[in-house]
Amino acid sequence: MICSGAHALAQDRTADYSDPSKVVEQVQTAPQTLRAPSQGTNEVKIDLDQLGAGDVPKFGAWNGIRVLLRDANAEARDVIVRLTSTDSDGDQPQQQVEVSTNPGVTQGVWLYTRLGFNEFARSNLVVSVYEALPQDFDPSSTPREERYRAGRLLGRLDIVPPPAKLVDASIGLYGVIGERPLGLRAYSQRPQGGQAWAEFHHELTEVVLGLKPDTLPDRWMGLDAFSVIVWASGDISELRGERAEALENWINRGGHFVVVVPAVSQMWTNENSNTLLKILPVVNFNRSENVDLMPYRPLITARTDGRFPAKGVLHTFTFNPRALPSEAMSVLNGPKGDCVVARRLVGAGAVTLVGFDFNDTRFSQFENIEADIFWHRVLGRAGNLKPKVDPNRTTQFSVSDRQRWLVDRQIPGIINITGVSAVGALVGFLVFAVYWVVVGPPLFLLLKRKDLHRHSWVAFIAGGVLFTILAWGLATFLRPLSVRATHFTVVDHIFGQPVQRARMWANVLVPTYGSATIGVGSAAGDMDRSQNSVAAFESPSEDLVTVATFPDSRGYPIDTRSPDTIRVPVRATVKQVQADWSGSPQWEMIRPVLPPGAPALPEGQSPALTVVRAGVPVETGTPLMTGSIRHSMPGTLREGFIIAIRGQSEVSGNIIDDQSTYADGRVFQFTEWPANEDIDLQALSLLQDRGRFLWQWLSSQLPVNSSMGLGIGGGTNEGGSRQQRFLAASFMHQFPTADFKQNSSPVVATRQLLHGFDMSRWFTQPCIIVIGFLGEEGQTGADSPVPLFVDGEAVPNKGLTMVRWVYPLPASPPGVKAFETQIGRNQRADEKNTTNESGGSKSKDGN
């Protein structure tokens, strides 16, 4: 392989994009992006409106870039709008869309690209506008991006963002439609040193305010950086057409959409004004004015200082008796059993309604919405956000001493294709060794002994030719002749939902030169292409100084609105890609089954699984779960856990330092689960004596600070097994408050590749979660459930798949204590009774 030296830096080399701690500060107060003036003929003026949704770009995620075009031409014309970046091979992905200009009128156009982890250290983003020259094509086979040819350059814009504007890949994002944070900013609290993690917790979550319904992205990729979007305020009738479809697709792919119902809610219940009505919980909105809000205070705040609003508007929700359980469920009830937070499951995601009028200034003005009291129970978060810290504690280490535990950093190593290179290197070494033995000094000595040394040059040349032919023959014999791939995949399936979602990272080996079309989801591209995407991928730890690029780098156009296929340059080597897929299940997933001898059920009815609900004591010898489950996936599920979430602990409105999680759950383990064999949940819960308490199990997933208590903190922690790391990535938001009482600072767990794949939301409602691994790393593994194609042919792809399955159970919202019992934050009314029996929170005796 002939490679060039290193990536050339195409922007100001004084900007430091390589240190994550330096590129994430002051995300929303950063200076405006530097924008070079439009170039070309200047016939089309280009202005940058948003770099990332909400004008907040994030490394390692799909981002939407919205530009404003103004054509000075006298007549309308078709143009190609193109966004060019640089991938890790040095090639240039050209995300493009064809539009018709409207002379003299400013038009907004969205373009989408996956920002690499070192995107702006490789090159700038460039937006250019060209004349669109139509070409002859076959509508049934020609991709949209190849139906027009770029003609004359009409305008160009270089995008050079300041480092402080960019969000590091290890930081999560919540989006807010509206201007008020509604208490969510508590998740953005950093240490005093400004490190890119939460002060007393783990992963930092930045809150992006000011999203507007009429300028949201028109494809789901533009919302990919957000795991939660809260509709705080705004006119729902402004969300129409492709923007509404994009939001719905984002929800189906695992997004959590939360609607804070406004004081006047008619627009949300009107199908003519609300295009999202079909995915809202199937409930009736009941509006009440002048409601006594004090009994609801324990749901919202721990404060008892008298600043909580006494009366106000409240929406409660009643359920349509014809609705399916997944279409309407209560997450939180008021003290009298009235539902104030309702939810509907939509694909892998959810839509949640909040009945409190949090836009009332009496809530926001006095910070009456406390995230760890209210939002924890809605979003699935854990831990005390304002723990009581003793400044005189001598064993307390600085938060800057915490070691970063990057839980998903091993993914690039899992997908590496190393066998072919190792064999080739070994054969090359052996051929050279034999050549040296035969043609080198031994041959000369042999010829000299026979008095033929005068012919040594002839023998040397003949030997060189012979071994050249031998080396070429062996190289040809060892060269791969077919396309193949290694992968790591995470697949999610919610029982009862018609779709599942997955993300796959793959090394695709294409043993030819030229170009190849890599696609995901459909070989013919005949499905809804906007549902899926594939993009070039690179390791987050790539060193820009040493990584090499190809000298023949070139651009490859991509339909930015439907990037499920990319036609990339290939050079008989591997192409690393990330594919996001959503569709009907490709495997026969986990499902409830009847026990042997049980009578058959009516057609269309599934056997039920049950879990003892939260708050009900479970004695030794009493099963916590009942029912049986089976899977027919292509292999044995290994290193697995079954997590039974019984519901949430009782709402008290109080929180203490060592509060772990509101979820009441138990954890059970299995080593191997072969296909088509049953797991009897009742027998398992009896065998493992009701399982481990959830908070204990979560705490055990965190490695110990490797500084060994010597006060030498910081750096990266390499501890934890593969299983621990991916479990941590799945339940990041449920880790407890960092414990600084130990002899060293606790590690800080963060992710770079699996944002949006956190399952902590499921800890807010009763359910059964099964997690396990299918296949092995490398060529000995199993095929991925993600349909991957090269030039229209299915690709044999071997590797490891993390399977995550959820069985939703009937709703069981927690009870609410009387507000008169509230004693405030970090106060203990009774040291002996700081928790419930069920293990929803950490207690003195571990029960």
C-alpha cells in the first residue's frame, strides 16, 4: 500500500481540535463560526444558518448543516448544493442535494454529514453550489446523486468553527424546543476546572436551548446528536411535512420526545394542527385551573422554603379503554392517583406527556424544577446532583483527579481485520529468509566449492527472478478474492413493536480497485431510504500525525437526504463504516413462550411474563418473576443478564447523598443461552434467590481508580471487561453519585460511540430487559442482523452482536407521600429507614 505521510491541515493551525477538554467549553456562548465569504462567480450567495441543529455541532455524530441561498440569476434554475468533508482515507464525501432556486428569495437548505472525531483537524467543511446538468439515466437503477452532473461553480463557503463551539464526542446532548431549560441545566454542571464530565457523576449532558419547530432538520440524521428532545414551548402547527416526519423517524430510532403540555393545549389535541397526534399517548387531556399544587411538590422539588407555587394550571390524563398498553401508560401519578406524566412506546423510542405547566414563571424563576427530583423519574437518571460535600474531609480527592473510563473505545479494535495482514507478513518474511539462504552467501559458497563462482551473478539474477515469481504467486494466492467484513453491532428490540434499530461498525474488505457501492437496509434501495444511513468511520483515538492517506484521494457524491448507500473509492483494502439501520426484525428474537404442557392460547395472543410490582415484599422462596422466554437467533447468547424492573420507589421529594436510583429492580445472570432453549424465569429467580439489587449491580460495573490511592489521578482507566464496558454504555445514566469518601477519586465513565443507545429510560417503568452477546470478535463470529450490501450483493460479515431486548410490563406508577413529610435535600429523618425494602435506593445494610 502506498500512502501519503499525514493529513494536511486546511485551516488555521493554531486552533487546537485534538484535546477534548478544550473544544467543549461554553458550547452555546461560543463565538460565531468563522465563515469565509462566498467564492466562485458569486451568483449564489451562501450564508451559514446552523452548524448542527440549534447551531451546536457534535463530533462523532450525524449533524445537520443549514445554509441560506440567494440566487442573483434572473430565472429559476436547478442547482447542486454540496457539502464536502474529508474521511480518514483522505477521500472526500460530498453530501449533496438538488434544489430549484427562486431568484431574489432566500431559501433554507439542510445538508447532513457525520462529523469525524478529528473533522476540522483534517480539513474544513466546504459548501458549494454548482449548476445542475442533467444526465441520461435509468430511473430504476441510477442513484439520485448520479442523475445530475456538477457544472459551473456558482458559489462557495468555507466553514471554520472555533474550537470552543464544537461539542466533544464524549458529551451527550438534550435539545429543548423553546428558550427555558425547565431545570435540565443541572445535567450540564461541570467541575470547577471545566472538565468534560459531570461534577459529581459521569457523562456530561449539554442542553441546547432555542430549537424552533419551523427550522428543525428535515431528516432524522440532523437530530441524531440528541438523545432527548423536550418541547417546552412553541406552536405545534409550525411543525409540518418533512420536519415532522424527521422527528417521528428519530423517535422510532430510539429518541425520547417529551412534551410539556402548555396551559392551553387545544392545538396538541387537534389532528389538523398537530401532525404528531398519531404517535402521542392515546389519552384524554383534562385541564384544570386554580389547582392546589402543594400536594404535587414532592414530584417536582426537594425545596421547602415556601417559593413553590401554591396554585396553577394542571393537565391530567385519562386513558382510552381501546388503547393498547404500549399506546398509553402512566409513568407518574399525583397523590390522588391522577396521571400527570403519560407515555407511549413508538418503535425503539417513546413520547412522554408532562401535565405540569412548567412554563409558568413561578416554576422557572425560583428554580423550583429540580432535575434529580422530577426529571430523573421521567428520563431515567440517577444520583444526587447536589450532594453534601464536607470541605474538611481529608480523604476527599479533587474531581480533576478522576480517571476517564471510555467504555466503548474498544469497538475499533473489535472490527479490525488482522488475520490477512498477519499471514501476508509471515509469508513475506519466510520468502525473504529462504531467498537469503538460497541466493545469498550459501549459494556463493556452494558455487565456489565447485569452482563455478564466476557464474555467481548469473545465479543471483536467476534466483531473484525465481523468488520474485514465487513471491508474486504466493501474494496472488493469499489475496482475498471476495468481499467480506467484520463487525460489531448493537441491536435493540422492544417486544410488541414492529421495528427494531441497530448500529453497526464494520471493516469492509473490497479486494478490487476503483469504486464500490456500500449500502445498508436493501440491496435494491427500494425501501424508505431516509430510514437508514451509512458513513465512513474512523477510530476516536486516531493520531492525525501518524495516520496515512491515499495519494489518489478523490470525492464521492452522496444523496444527503437518503445516505443509505455510498459509492466509495476502493483500493483492494478495507473501508471502515458506521451504519445506522431501522426496520423489521431480521432475526427471530426473544419472545415469551408457554411452559411445557400448558394449554394453547387463542390466535394472536402471546404468553405473559410477570414481575412482582415495586413496594411488594418478596420473601425468600417466593419467585420474583414468572413465565418462560425463548430465542431463535443464529447462535448462543452469552455473558447475559436479565434485569427485572419492578417500577419506581415511592416519591418522597427528599434526596440524600448516597441516593442511588429510583428504580426498584433485581438482576439475574446467565452464562450461555442456546437457540430454541427456554429460560424459566420463575426457576431462575428462585435459583438466584431474587437476584442482586440493582444499585449493587450497577456499582459493581465500575472499575477502581488505577492510581491505587496514591493521589496520582487523571488519565485514562483501561479496566473493566468487555461485558462491563458495554453494560456501562447501556446504563450510563443510572450510575450512582460519585463517592469521594474513598482513598482515591472514582473513575468517570463516558462514551464516544454509543450516545443515543442508553437504556436508562426503561428504569422508569416496569419491564424485563435481557442483554447478551452473540458471536465472537473477528472472522469466527456470527453475521450481523444489519443487512449490509456491496454492489447490490449481500456481504458475508462476521463478528460480535450485543443483543438488547425489552419486554414492557403493565404500568405501576409510584405512590406519592404527603408534602408535609418533606424534610429537604440531604436530610435524614431516620438513619434506620432511609430506603424501602425493595432495593430501589442504597441503604445502610445493603438491602
